[in-house]
Amino acid sequence: MSPPVFRFAPSPNGYLHLGHALSALLNAEMARAKGGRLLLRIEDIDTARCRPEYEAAIYDDLAWLGLQWESPVWRQSEHWDNYRAALTKLEAMGLVYPSFETRAEIGRLVAAREAQGVWPRDPDGAPLYPGSAKTMVNGERGRRMQFGEPYALRLDLPAALARVGALTWAETGAGPAGETGNIAADPAAWGDVILARKETPTSYHLAVVVDDAAQGITDVVRGSDLFYATAVHRLLQTLLNLPQPRYHHHRLILDADGNKLSKSTQSTGLRELRAQGVSPAEIRRLVGLD
Ligand code: GLU
């Protein structure tokens, strides 16, 4: 039997903090305990926010923590063709449509819906897509795309759900409400998610499932802030006929006010802590691993 394959998948849009340290160290520990491999994936599809110096800092900070990973490192910005191919597959199944509303227009539509009652929000608290682009006739779509209007390509969620049965995943960690074991996935809670944009041929959701499959990932170990998004990942895996990894969502490290850590602050950034003389062994203690 081939060994299990784990991955740590940071985005180089800031410096790593204690939350990343917990994730990276847990991946390394679980890989070691199971005789598995550890891969590093640089999630750099957001070209506006990702920077080479942050990527260099990721290698530096992880090496300082004592982590070892395989080379070459998988960088998402080198795999646009894979994401485009997956998108084309979903398009051929009739599951993708372009929407043209700006963020401001979406905000106005949501406000109008909310004035009439409750408008649903996704598990991250963002309102579901309120627009009517799905019913736009093809000629109009083509014309607007041809005129160079910005657009987002969305998954037609009801149509996608009609193609799959009940979706579940095996969870060995826990969700925000303590969910563990065999989890019933609820992708409908996310509405018609964005799969790509005019200038970016993939979203996080699409890239993560395509890459987990391409890299042969068997075990996804990541923060519980991504627990509910796993439902979208299971749906995309099923539609694209990709294998299903095991999932282990771990607790988040919170700041003194109980909020999720943002990229690099004085008290929790790995670079800052290191500059203050904190050792890797102390980092392990700080994230509650010893
Ligand atoms: N790139 C994501 C992050 O830095 C992690 C994605 C994942 O592990 O699926 O939060």
C-alpha cells in the first residue's frame, strides 16, 4: 500500500503566524505517525495579494520550525491549465454560468432582499448570491463577455446537486460545533459559489480539489475555519470524479480578544516571535502541542 500523503498549503499573502505553525506542525506529526509523506503547496492564485517575499518567508519560517517537505514545491500559479481543464469539464456539464454584478450591485441586491425579510448567508456569514444571471439568455451573456465586462463564473448549485447523491466526508478532527466522524455535507448552504473570474481561471475551492487530487493527497489537515467549506470540496470532487481524502480540521489559535489571527501581528507572527528570541520548542508550547 502506498503511504498516506499530507500537505500544508499556506497562501503567501502575509507572514505566517501561530495558527500556521499549529497547522504545519500537526501535518508533520500526523505524517510521521502514519509513515506518510508531507508536501508543501503554495496557494498563490491571488496574484494581487501574493508576494515573492512572503513565499520566501514561508520556506524560511517552516525550516526554522524544523519542518521538512518534499521538492519541488507545488505552486498553484504554475498550474493554471489544470484549473482551466476542470472548469471546462464543469462547463461541458452545463453547471457554470457567468454573473456580471459588481460587489456594490450585489450589496444593493442583498439590501433589497433583506428589506423584504431574511436573506440567507453562507457559513462564513457572507450573503448568498442574490442575482439573476442564471436566467440570462446566452446571446446576452456572450455579448457582455465580448464587450470585456468583468464577470465571475458560478457553479449552478441546484443543477450540480441534482447530479450527485448524498455527500459525506470522514472527519477525524472536529468542526466549529464539535462535529466529528461521518459528516453530512451541505453544499447548498454556500449558494452558487464562484469557481473563477474573468482574470483568474480558478477560485480557492476549485484549485484546492484539483490540486489535492493532482498531488495524490490522502489526508487534509487544516484549520476548522475551513470545515464547512469541505461540503463544496466534496461536491466538486464528486462532479469531477476525483478521489476523496480524509479530513482532519484542527482548533484555531485565537488572539486575546477571541478573534481568528490575522496575518502577522507583533504578538503572534512567527518572524516577530523569532526576532524576540522565542525558540521553535517554545512555539510548540505556545500552540499547545506539548
Ligand atoms: N491556503 C489556505 C490558507 O492559507 C489553506 C487551504 C487548505 O488547507 O485547504 O488558509
